[in-house]
Amino acid sequence: MTGPLSSGTWRQRIPVGTMLVLLASLPILLLFSHRNTVTALALIGLATLVYPGALSALRRIFRLDALLKPSPASVLLWLLILCAYMGLSVLWSPMPERAEWAPRLAAFILSISALLWLAIRMTVTSARRAIWIFVIITLLTALFLGFEGLSGGLLRDLLPKDGIKGKDLIASARGTGLALYLAPVCILAVATLPFISDKIGQVGRRGLVTLIIIGLALASLLLGGVSANLLALIGGLTAALGGYFLSRVALSIAHFVSIGLFLFWALVALLLPTQATLVSADTIPTSWQMRLIAWEYSFALLTNDLWTFLFGGGIGFSRFLYETGPTVQLAVAPYTFHVMPTHPHNLFIQTWLEFGLTGVVLIVAAITQLFRYLAGLAFNKMETASLCALIAVSVVYAGVETNLWTVWRFSTLGFAIFGLLLIRRLARLES
């Protein structure tokens, strides 16, 4: 049952109402407590269980014949197999107390899946409301975070002091990073949906809205000085242009890049100078210098041991290296650093390090099924541009920032995909 449903039953109103309220709260969550976006997703996922057909749909997923069919169920199944393998790795991990990380990641993936499942079953009226909220919360988020960047964290200072050095910068930088997932979908809604375009105005005003989003994001990014966010913004804009003008091949390129980056980052780490050379460098920003040292160290460990290469060091291995591994003193710093930070700040390298070739193969299988499914769908130029921007932002953060276990970094991606599904569905129902 995938068409619009009557909104009259409590089993339909409760999940949709929960989703709309929590979606509307995103600007506050991203500004003041970005980790609570995970709680919002979990609550929506639990509420969705009462929606008609939810439990039977969940049961249908767990069929082995779904593994090889390009479908959302196949992607989900491969990801859950990956989570099971992550849980199994506790048998050889030096951090067995981290066993709960795997089921927690699986629950998070299921929560996002529930939100996306709900998107294609909502009534047209509820979907319209959700898209309006999506546009408004994206503009508010950009406005709040831009104001924080310009004011030096005035809104965050309303909270009780928590003693964390750089509290405002950390909150604004992380919130901005998550908000970058929302922007491409908001722009797509403003540019393509008549019921929004008519209210906002003609192309000039829509362009102004777009410039406001980008401009305020830039204010927050540049004043915060967070290079990962700036790289994600540049990558998203570049991919959006590529998706618009090369719409027929853009997703094929995105598929190739998404898979190829596992090999690319492995080669980068293997070809880096020795640790001694990196430590003595005095022209690289400290944050990037520590990243390069961690990446070189990761693959030095990976290639010295066949078991680690094939199966990884196990769940939490990066954290173990942080807590027990060596430290270095940089040539430009008067104090020592852990060779391995709390994580490598690179999802591709962390996957290799903790789960080896087996983990990489499982993730590549999920990515391949996703792009095989997308290849069978018809996208217009604006939809392709938005989707490519979303992929690019995700890939940039995965390459320079993301940790497998801080799932809040993936949370807003779930809301962004939800918005993309709603826009695509409404555009076709109302055409």
C-alpha cells in the first residue's frame, strides 16, 4: 500500500503528528543540542510502528532473496548485515565493552528507514505540511547559525555555562555541518514545487532565498573557521552544477566516486610521508597535520597484519589506539598529541581499520544496491542536482570528519532524504 491514505485514523495521525512536531524542532536541536536529532529520529521510528502496514513491511525486509534486488529493502538489509558483522567483531576487538555500538547503529539505521517509509505513505495534505516545515526550518537554521557566526555565539550564551572551551564554536560548527544537508533539498522545494513557488514569488525571489541560505551558511562557516564545513559547501555546490548539466551520467559518476574513495583513501594513507616527516612539518594546519598522522598510522597497522587487513582490529579499535597508543609532539606545538585521535576523522579509513576488507565489501555492497536502485528511477535536472549535492556533502564529511559511532553526524542526512522523497512524490502526484 503506497498511495495516499486517509488521515482519519489515530494510527496514521500519531506517527505523522510526531514527525511534524520533531521536524519543526530541528533548528533548535541543531543550534543548542545537535545530538538530540538522534533522539528525534528514534521517536519518529517508534511512532511509525503503529502506522498501518509498518510491522508487515518490517517482516518482509528480512528475506534473503531481497539481498540482490536493487531496492531500498536491499540497501537496508546489507547495512544490517554490516551491523551484525560489527557486533561479531567484538570477539577479536580489544574493546569488548563497546559491543553496544553495533546494535545502536542498527537501531539508528532502522529509525531513518522508518522515516523514509513514512514519507511515501503520508497523505498529500500531510506531505505538503511537512515540506512547508522543511523549507521554514532550513531557513531558520541558516538564520540562527549565521547569526551565531556573526555574533560570536550570542544565542548559545543563553545556556548555562558548561565549562567546555570553545563551546560556541563547537556547537555552531557542528550545527552548520548538519544544516548543510538540508539546504539542497530546501532549494529544490523552492525551485520546483508550485504551491511553494507561488507563495514565495517568481524566479528573482526564489533566487534571493537561495542566496540567503548560502550567504548565511558562508557567514557561519567562514567566521567559525571550520575548513571541513567549507569543503562540504564547495563540494555540494560543485556536485549540484554537475548533476544539473550532466544529469544522465551524474549518478553513475557519484556511484563510481563513492566506491572508489575506499581505494583512494587507502592509497593516500599508504603514500603519505613517514610519521617523522609529518611530525616535523611546519606549514600544515595542526588539525590537518594530526589527521595525516592518524591516517598514516592506521594503514601502517593495517598492512602489517593479514588478519587486521582482512577483518580489521574490531569494533572500537580506533578508540583503543587513542587510549593506549603512542603520542607525538609536533614541531609547531609545545604539547603532545595522541597519534590516533578518538577516531581517524575519515569514515573510509576507519572502516578499513576497524573492520578490514570484509567491512569495506559489505559497505560497498550497500552503496552499489543503492545506486542500482537510483539508476532505475527517473529524475529531472533539479532533482539530480539536489541528490548529487547531498551525496557530495556526505562524501566530503565522510572523508575528513565523520566517525562511524557518532551517529548524530548522519541524523540530518536522514531528514534531508526524507524531504527529497516528499518533493519527488508530490511533484508527480500533482503534475
